[in-house]
Amino acid sequence: MKKAIVTLTLALMVLAPAAGRADEGMWLLSLIGKNYADMQKAGFKLSPEDIYSINQNCLKDAIVGLGNEGRPFWHFCTGEIISEKGLISTNHHCGYGKLQEHSTVEHDYLRDGFWAYNMQQELPNPGLTASILVRMEDVTARVLENLSDDMSEADRAKAIANVSERIANEAKAGTDYDAMVKPMFNGNQYFLFVHIIYRDVRLVGAPPSSMGKFGGDTDNWSWPRHTCDFSMFRIYTSPDGKPAPYAKENIPLKPKHHLPVSARELKDGDFAMVMGFPGTTNHFLTSYGLKETMEVSNTLRYNIRSVKINILRQEMRRDQAVKIKYASKYASCSNYWKYSNEQNIALKKLNTMALKLDIESEYRAWAKDKDPKYLKALDLIEGSYADRRELQEALIYLDEGLLEGPELLYQSYLFGRSIKAICNETNPDKRIAMIEELRSEAQTFYKDYDENVERTLMTAMIAYTYQNINIKYLPECLKNADRKYKGDFEALTNRLFAQSFFANEERFMKFLKDPNLKALEKDEMYVYGSGILDQYRTVYQGVPQQSRDNLTRGTRDFVDGILQINAGKRLMSPDANSTIRLTYGNVKAYDPRDGVSYHYYTTLEGVMQKEDPTPGGEFNVPQRLKDLYSTKDYGPYTNSRGELPTCFITNNDITGGNSGSPVLDAYGNLIGLAFDGNGEAMSGDIDFEENLQRCICLDTRYMLFVIDKYANAQNLIDEMDIIR
């Protein structure tokens, strides 16, 4: 996408998320028939109805969106059903949090892995949900029929919310389904998604983290990879086959469709498609938004998280119990810490800013002869970003530095809110129930909390924020603390921990025996946490509502213009928004830079070449895997050269949320699990680079080998349909 822009048509091709390229675009399943010819050219052998149909079982019925109770429609990862007993495969990093929750020093499933050799050994995960699409429908006409350009953005949003709720309620009435209307193309189109959401999802298996996270932060967002990034779960239903919370009498799901698992050889150029729930992309981002992303969001996030990352690394190395408690938190923090930096590097190297500026110049030339709103759109967007620049910087410092850097400041506010409700409750029975509920929440929080780690984090994060935030946006409580402690933030932290009943579980549980508002309002941890959150809200509200509305309206009109320009000329896919999508392309090697060529797959040989036995390192190799490698005991999972493939790459268009997505061959067989992108094209969420963009995938042969030979979990091998 970096060729010179010489015509309006070329400029708009670059701007469009898809312009007839088979390897670019996150496509809505119900419209996939429009792509069918291109898919066939890429090698697809099935029909559109084999992908999406409401009249027959199809591939969509095997694709699972993993979410959390309360936000089941926001899918943090994707999984796929691979047996007639509801067995799911997904990424190791998708199951990492659940492995951590079940781990103890005595039974460290992060370190040792976990395998259930029968269904009775499978572990429940309260709060984890699994969604499967039932159907989708374009409801644009109904949502927009009573809207007009004269409406305020507030009135428009209210009208859309009301009609969307009615549509969703109608869709799920009298069923076991859940439904939601989601906007596409920045509010220019709307689709109804109807899902069946299962709430009993149990952990079945996962390799040790030395394999599932092999390469750690060093290899993250890079190729070649050798990461055994998979874990396994199972969906359970009530005895009558309906969604139900965990119960011993529940039975494994009998899915409408499950994916055969391929152990066949892959070749460069083979068809590959990914189905899943990509989180968020921003392919229509303007130069003004790109400037904020690079200079504010990415830069500040990386710098602030670097402070936290370095502390957690040090603390986790010194203590196994701390390592278990903070493993999931560290993984969550480090993933987009590195992503932010890698994306900036790619955006600069690929000169994305110049591309955006060329696009906007051509767009203005088109818009001058059209409805004035199209020409005005970019001016509204530019003004909105200018209005909020300083405030946006402050918000990131307050959030990343103080509310999410240390945990206890924000957590004390959350607990305090519950304590207030308890103290204001006059019904004794309700009060007791509320206390018990808060006690349970506190046990969950303190299980993965270490007071000494939190002290260190709080001192460092407060100091860093104080030193870097525009002083006029610093919370008043920290201004007062600076005057009192004269910049000694360790003394401030020690004071907070010495005085607060939130400092550790024992003191908090003692307080819950007789909670009272007076003690809460005197607790300095709560006072500071509340003060910081109040300042965050104040800064957020400092952005004029008119400016927010201008950005929403300007972006909607800008994208509307692009849709009109491309109408009848080329297919376009909407940005990802955690709804199910399909992307198709091919297994494909690439040349990232002069003199460097990357092969399309890696093997177990590379694992051994990367091995570093340093304790706690990122490239440890379990002895059992070394033994299997030494004897070449690979079973039936080798390629024609006798190698055990580990990972491969395709040119599919993916993003966060696609983690764990099935990579399918031309016949709908599972050949891999998508788990990462490559650093050279980390700009892909903003601008797809067709020559460099690669989807990094776990080869199913490595997964099968680990289940079979490494874990000896023959029970799982036996229930899969393996294509040899």
C-alpha cells in the first residue's frame, strides 16, 4: 500500500479497508457470497452456504467467541469446536488467566501444564462464556429510518439505542438466545447479531508456559516463531442441551458442527482462511487521529508501562508465589506495551502519515462538488483532535500511571463503593448478604495480590506520573502530598499502607466484620483512589461535548463519503468491532527487508536452536520435549521431510480478538490456530500492508503431537476427527 498515489481511484483504494484483494478485509459472513469469486481464485473449494447459513449446519456453528459474564458480546479471544463433545481449542494466552486462577505453588499449572484425562478432571471457570452465532441481519434501514442530519448527536444516539434495543428484544423473545445490534462503517450501517451463549466452560488441557509462551516478550509480534500457543476447553450444557451455569449434572455440548483437525502437509500458496471475532481496527483513521495515536497513545502507554513491566519482572523472578499471582497481569500489561512500540516503528517505517495526507488531499478534491457535509467532515475531525490533545495526554497518565499502574488505588474506590451501599442498607438480611458478596470479591482480589509488590509499584508509578504529567492536571491529593512529603513518594506510599485497611486481606476482612462509613471516609487509600478517579472524570469531561460530537459526526460523514465513492466499484469491509468475521488468503512466505527472506513454516528444530536454559528465561525447553526431540518420536505428525512443523504464516488480515481463531484449509479443515501478527506490519490495524502483513499460526500438527506424545492425552486424540 505504499506505492505513489497518482489518481483519486488509487487513493481511495488505499483508504478502503478492502479493494478487491483476496488477502485483505474482515468480511461479514452473511455477505461472503460477494467475495466468492475471489475466494475461489485463492483456492477455496466450498460454497458460501458452507460458511454461513441459517438453514443448514455450517462452519459458523463451530466458531466460538470467548467472553466474560457481563460482557459476553465483547470477545477477548476466539475458539473453535473440534469434537462432537464440545471440545474447544484456542490459544494458550487466551486460557492463561484461567490457568493462573487454578494454579497454586503446589499445583502450578502455568509452570507444569494441565491435562484432564477424563471429563471428571476438567476444571470449571465461573464467569467465562462461549458465544456461537445463530444468525445475523442487516437492520440499517430500520435503525436509520427516523434519523436526520439535523438531529444532535445526543438525540441521534438515544434514538439508535432505543430502536436497537427493540430489535434485539424481538430477536431473542421466546428463545434461549442473546442479541445485539452493532454499528458498522462508523454508524452508516447496522447489523443484528443473534448468539447462543454458554456459561459452563471448563478447562481441559494446556502445555506448560515454557511451551505455550515460548519466546515471551522477546519473540512477541515477530517471525519466525516456535510457540506452542494452544489450550483446550469444553462447553457444557444443561441435560436438555440448553445454556446453563456450572452444575455437576451438566453434559458436554452436542454442537451443530465441529471442525475436522488436519495433520496433512501444508505448502506455500495453499488456501487459508481465518474465522473469528477480531476486536478493533481503525482503517479509516485520518492523519489527525494517526498523529494522536503515535505521539500520545502509543508513546505514553509504552513509556508508562515500561516502569511497571520492569518492576513486575524483578518481583516475579524472586518469588514463585508472586510469579503465579502476577503472571496473568504481567501478560496483559506486556502484550500491548510491546505492541504500542512496534506499531509506532512500523507506522514510521512505512510512512503511513504521508499516505493518509495524500488520501485526505484527494478526498477533499472529491468532496468539494458534493454535499457540504463531506467537505466539512475533515475540518470537524481536525478540530476535535486539536481540542483534546492536552487532555488526552493527561487522561493516559491518570489511567495508565495511577488507576491501572498500581492496583489498590482504584480497587479501594471500587470496594469503597460497595461499603457505602452496605452501610446505607437498612434491611439486616440484605446487609448480611451484601457483606458476604463483598467478602467473596475481596478473596478473589487478594488471592492474586502481594502487598510488597503493590508498595513498590505504587511508589514508582506515582513518582513517574508526578514527574511527567502536566502539573495542572495532577490530582489535588498528590499536589498536597508533594507539599507534605517533599517528593518522597516512598514515604507517601508507606503512610497509605500503614493507615489503610485495604492494604492487605487480613485487615480488610477484619473491617468487614463491622463496616462503617466513618472509617471508610478516613481511610487514606480510599481518599487518594477516589481523588484520582474524580480528577480523571474531571479531565475527561473537560473535552467540550461539541468537540466530541464533531468527531463522531465528522468521522461518520467521512466514511459515508468513502462508501459512496466506492459504491458499485469494489467491495469494502467494515472495521472490526468484536463481531464474527472471515478473512481469506494463502499460506505465504515473505521478504521483510533487503537480503532477508522468511520461510513459511518453522519446526521443532528451531525450538532447540533457541533454547536458553537460564532459570526463569523466555526460552526454556521442558526435558520431556527434549527427550522426544532426541529420539525423533514425532508420531504421524511430521511433514514429508521428517520434520515436526511448529508454526506457519499466512497473509490473512487479523487483529486482537482473533487470537485462537481457526485457520482453515480450502475444505474447512482446521490447519492452525492464529495467535499473532508480525512486527514489520504492526501498522495493520490502521493500514493493511499487503506485501508484509502476516498472520502467525500454530500448526495443528504441533498441537496434536503435544496432546498425543507429550501429554499422552489419548482421550482427547480419540474424540477428534483427524484428517491424515
